[in-house]
Amino acid sequence: MSPALPVGWPEGRSLAVSVSVMLEGWSDGAAPGVGPMGNVLKPGTLDLQARSWADYGTNAGAWRLLDVLKAAGVRAVFYVSGILAERNPDLLRAITAAGHPIAAHGWGQEIIPATQTEAEEKHDLDRCLTALEAVGGHRPRGWISPRCTPSARTSALLAAAGVQWHSDFFDQDLPRVVQTASGPITAVPFTMEVNDMPLSVRYGNEPEAYTRILARILAGWPDLAHRPACLDITAHAHVYGRPMGAIEFARSLALVQRHDRFAWLTEHDELGRMFAA
């Protein structure tokens, strides 16, 4: 049986394609655990190559992706590390001014909730939300954990902090309300098929694989359309904010727009509101 869809879901369209931009930062003295050089360094060595590679996201990549979104007339959720509210407030204000919602993405990308104590997690969660609110003008409604890896208590901590939805969920096709000890929160699923981080960084695919995979999903979707689902188009500002990646990101948006008989472009904030309790 096909699930009932909420008010606001376009009639006759069974595939919701959410657009997300990951804008990530690392704390002082930390760097991404993976970079394009792939060199194994002595433990305790700060990988300045990986750090410089990641800084491209705020220096250039996010600005280019803003241009792509504007040209396509598409809204995206920007998932932002809280530390960037201190380092790059002008960029965050530009994102908000362009009409894109900012969701929280942890304080720094090396801080994984699943590895923290409850006090540590609550401290970092609160300072992330507070910093983003101070720059963006409103408290983020949504959250995704660094590495998409929450702790068993993350949902309850988010609900207690007033966050309405989060995307640390990979187990269903559609959003749903989950109950926590602190009240309900909406679980918005996150898919990895069209995501530059696993495709290009982890598995080393050429940029065209991003759009090729999306094209195959869209071509085959009419045969599966009796069960509505969500799909994500995800770009990291420091990865596909670069020219070749941005080209494929733009092409991916155009692909979905050409399949508007059954697919529609959205973002997690809209879905979080739509499926809220």
C-alpha cells in the first residue's frame, strides 16, 4: 500500500529530491581525516594540506554554489558548522539573504556526537545553535551530525533545544515523527547515492558519475513510482564547490527539473515542516 502523503506534497509527483550544501569547518588544530593527497602522516601531525583543501569551501566553493542555485532558481539547505559563524559571518549572511535555510552541522567536523559524553555533546550542540542563530537571525530548525553519526541521545537533546527536524536517518524512504524523552522531532531521511563525498572522495569516481547516477535513477523511477520516496542531491562546498563539481551540481538540478512529471525539487527544511507532528 502506498503511504499517505502530507498536505503540501505536489499531487502526482512521487519523488522528492532534496538539495543540500554541506559547509564544513574544523576546530583550530584539526583537519579533515581524508584529503585528496591521501598521505599517511605521523600521528599527531596537523595535515595542513587537508586543512587548506577544506578551507576552499568558505573561500570560494560556497560562493560558486550560491551562484549555481541562483541561476537555477533552486533553494537548498546549507548545513553549517557552528565554528564558521565566528570565522565567516558574511558568508552565512549571504546564504540567508539568498533565501536558503541554514541548518546546524555540529560545532566542528572532527567532533562526533557518538564519541562524546552527554555533557560534552550538549555543550557543543548548544554553542553551535547559539552561534548560528546570532549570525543568521533565527535558531536553526534542522540538524545533521558531523559524519551523520549521532549518539543514542542526540534526538532527545535536539528536541529539548527546540530543533524541529534532523537528518541522521537512513532507514526509511519518507520523513516521520519520532518520539524522544524530550518530545517529538521529525526524522528526515538522508540518501547517499548522489553525494560528492562518498562518490568522489571516498571512491574516486570522476565528477560525471554524480550526474550519471542521478540520470539512471530518474530514468528508472517511473517503474518504482507506486512507493513515494525522498532522494538527496548533496554537494560539499570544499569538494563540488570547485569548477568540475559545480558543473555537475548544476547539471543535476537541471536533470530533475526536466523530469517534473514525477520528481520535484525541495529541501530538508520544507520536508521537515511538511511531516511535522
